[in-house]
Amino acid sequence: MKDTLFTNWNFSRALRLVFGLIIAYQAIIHKDPIAGFLAVFLLFQSLTNTGCCGSSCAIPTKKCDTTKK
């Protein structure tokens, strides 16, 4: 868990964290539960590095060995 939080930070992950924090602040100020759910979703994605923009959704590629017959 500690490795997930502190490694593999890229632009999209940092952007989700920033947007999550901004939306969470606005949700608290305006008492908006829908914005709060969106903020929790974005913060969860950024902290765990999950989601379609993260590396966990990437399809692993298999290299074919074409030299064997």
C-alpha cells in the first residue's frame, strides 16, 4: 500500500488529486453531496492509481516469438 501511494506519480494522477481536492473543498462549502461523491471518487482513483487513466487498467502485451517454427 505504501508503494502504491508514493510511486508512479504522473501528470494525470496528480491532476485527479488536485481536482479531487478542489471539488471536495467546494462540496464542503456548498454542502453538495453529489460533488462530494465525485470528489471521493477522484481522490480514491488518484491515491490508489486505479481507473482507466491509471496503469492498472492497461492490457498487458505479450511478445510473440516469431523465430520459432
